[in-house]
Amino acid sequence: MRAKKLKVGIIFGGRSGEHEVSFCSASSIIKAINRDKYIVIPIGITKEGRWISPYESALALESGKIEGKSTVILVNNPSGKSLISIDNHQEFKKETWEGKLDVIFPVLHGPYGEDGTIQGLLELADIPYVGAGVASSAVSMDKELMKTIFRQKSLPVLKWLTIKRKDWQKDKEEILSLIQNTFEFPLFVKPTNLGSSVGITKVHRKEELEKALDLASSYDRKILIEEGLEGAREIECSVLGNDEPQTSVVGEVKPAGEFYDYDSKYIDQATQLIIPADLPEEVSEKVRKIALCAFQAIDAAGMARVDFFVTKKENKIYLNEINTIPGFTSVSMYPRLWEASGVSYSKLIDRLIQLALERYQDKKQNKTSYESKLLDK
């Protein structure tokens, strides 16, 4: 007897500087997913945060812009597990998306997607979903919390500090002095809660620092300042799994620009992704080991891409960050590393969905009520 197809909601777009990146990832997933096993329900979120119907979301994928008249919501009610239209636009077809969703694949990079917010909604709605849970998503999105945990686990991280936007706006001279007394140039200035290198500046001298801090503070209330390494190689490793995760081969990014910024990632085709990285075997193995430790340190699940800096002379390894919803186009580093490890793009999507269902079933073993003996007295 043929197995019933699962309804998979692909959520993309959203209120983030990574809106366009999310769109590309979702398009690639929807094209490659196994239609013999899954019914795809696209769910687009506009830049203003409005959820549009799957019918209009499908049109958005064709037009390249998420817009529409419809509005749908996902009710935080475990008995529902479905999208509900809250408008009266009769032209929007509902047949394909009526009924319960079996699993959600969130492809929302950055705030309101990779930071635990959408995961919290899906937990309330009691729908299985791909990727890390609420806590690990939130911790990984906040680079200060992430690096604090890595340091507590004795993982190798570069020197860093964070400042609040409020403090920067209050006394710029004091903050500039603090940074210059703490770091040598070059250094990096980043929004603490953002990805895809949005808002990041490599600062070579003190004259560039104020502009970099203004830019980072325009994206987030917390700014991270981090030691820079001259001539370091940018190395990445993909992790896949739940409680028994596995690592891919190790790859190297050779950015078109001075560092792996937004343009180098998504626009400039001169950026090179070298798979596998030309590293001594013992260095690659150490990178993979640290990637596993980072994944487990934040209690990640499903997938993550772990990024490193490796010095050219000594091959000294520094853990940069972990991304719980990495770029997921067919040419993105995360799926390419797995393809080089023997897992095709389509099979990777399937494996991630199965991991989501596996984790959901594991959580269902948790008791949700407690009968106290005191009540019997």
C-alpha cells in the first residue's frame, strides 16, 4: 500500500535583512523536494511580517517578490496544526492547503526565523519542524550568548566584547576608547543578532571605527567587536543529525572581497567554494571534532553549518560561529558539503524532514502533567 504523502510547509521571506536569501533557499528546496513523498505548501512572509496564502506564495516564487492581498495565520492551538485564512478573498484557492500540516521546514534566515521566534510558534502549534529548537536557535542567533557558551566549553574562540547601542549613542568617545584599548587593528564590528554578514565591517584603523559601529547599531541593539586575523583561511563544516550528529567533509571559502561579506556570498561570482579544503588530514579532523562539540554545546538539532578561521602558517583553529538555518540553495556551502560527503541535495531535504519527525516523536515521550500525592491527602 502506498504511503500517504506528508504535507510540508516551507516558510520563507520574513522581517529580516536576509529576506532575499531566504527566498532563494526556499525556491531551491521546493524545486528539489521529492514530490512522490511530500505535498509542498509554500508559506511566504512579507517584509512587513504578513503571512500570505500558499496560493499567493506559489505566485511569489514565480515573480520573485513576496506580496499579495491574502492573510493567513498559524493558530497556536495543538488541535489545529493548519493555516487559517482571515480574509474574504475568494480568488485564492485553498484545496491544496486545507487540512493539517505534517511538518514545517522553516527557511527564515536571521531575526524572526533563526532566533527561536518561529520555533516557539511551531512548538505552541505542536507541529514538527526542521532544525534547532527554541533555546538553541536563540542562543546561536545571539553571537554574545553563543560565544559565551563556546568559551565555557573550552572551545577556541577569538577575543571579543559586546556593547549596547544605547551606550554607544550615549558616549561615543568612551566606547571608542574602550575598543582601541582592548583590540589591535584589524578588527570586526558586527550586529550581534544577524547573519549573512549583513551590517559587518572589517575595520583597519581607528578612523573607520565610528562608521562601522553606526552601521552595526542600525541593525541591532547589541554590537559585537571581535579580534581580526590577518590572512586567516575561512573554513566551514556541515553537521546533520539530532542526538547522534555527523559531520561532512570540510570546505574552504575564498571570498571575492576582503572577507566573506554579503556581496561575496550572494552576488560576486568570483568567490570560490573549495570542497574538500586543502588542509592536512589531522587539521580537517580537528575542525570536524570542534564542529560536533559546537553543535552539541548549544543542543542543536537537524542541521547547522559551523564556521572557522584557520591560520595559514600554524593551522591554528578558531571557532567563529554556528548557523542553525544556513543558506540552503543548491549551490550553498551547507548542501554542497553534504553532496561531497555522499548525500545528494534531494536526499538531504528528505533526511532533514525525517529528523524533524524523529525529534517530534522523542519529545512526545515527555509527560505534560503531574499528579502530586499531596492531592490525595
